[in-house]
Amino acid sequence: MITINPLEVDGMIFTAVSVELPKTTLLTISNDIGYIMCAALDVDIFNEIPKLKERQVVAGRAVGVRTIDELLNAPLEKITDASKAYGWEVGMTGKDALLKIS
């Protein structure tokens, strides 16, 4: 099942997406600038492959989360190089990162 909902974070609206997959759930929260996600996806690819690095994707990843609420409150374990321009840092919560791109 795929669930897509608007998500208010301190008065700012984001899009929360949950995709139920076999033995895991893919979670993302995004706006038109960037997104945070669970560890089911790879952030490193946007830093390591030159063609993808050129895109300046703003993204961060949290590990061990199972719900959108957990994703908001978990520390980001990895971030893209482009996200640093918005003040993102490894260890900040997903919520704090999202508010920096709102």
C-alpha cells in the first residue's frame, strides 16, 4: 500500500509518503527543495556519482525508523553534500532539517 499525506511541521507543509514493501516500509518527507528518508534508500549515491552530484540533491537519511513520526524525530545518519548549503548536519533531527528548507 502507498500512503501520501500532507504533513504540518511547525506550520510548514510537507508531503509524507509511506510505501509498504515486503519486510520493510519506505518512508519519505519532502517539499520542493529536498527530503528526508529512511535507510531503505542510499544517500551516498548523490555524493559519489558525478552526474548525480551535479543535480545538487538535498537529502538526508535516518536509520531504524518505522513511522513518519519516528523519521521526524530521528537523527540523520547521512546527508548529501548539497544539503550542507541549507545548514544540515549529520545528527540533527529530521524535523530540524526540514525546517531549514521550509
